Amino acid sequence: MLISVIPIGNSRGIRLPKALLDQLNIEDKLELEVEDRQIILKPVQGATRSGWKDAFETMHKNNDDNLLVSDTHDTEAFEWEW
């Protein structure tokens, strides 16, 4: 796809077609990276930890929320040195 760089105030920018934005579920922000003389635009990922609540609730319903490693210590298993 060929697009034009246009003046925007003291800067320059590009316009992305609405159909493309809709296809990629892009609302108001993009992540921009420069790599090997290329500009890479990526949709911003959801908020940190988004979806965790539902995932934890599902784990609980499936009885899959047990700790893999104990969070307590057996203090009698060895001699303490002070």
C-alpha cells in the first residue's frame, strides 16, 4: 500500500485508511518502532494484566489454582545458625 506523508502543523504524518484500522482493531494509539531503516507500527496491547481476573476465576472453577511450590518453610527441618 502506498500512502503519502502529509504536513501536520510543524510535523509530518501519515493517514491510515479506516478499513485498515478497523481490521486491526486500532482505536487511538499505536506502538512505533524503528528497525533496519523501517518504521513498524503495532497495535497497542491491552492493559497490563487485562484478562487476568477472568483467567484466575476460570482456574478456580477448574480447581487449577493450587500453588506449585509451597509458600511456607519447614523451620524444624534444619538447625538455624545465628
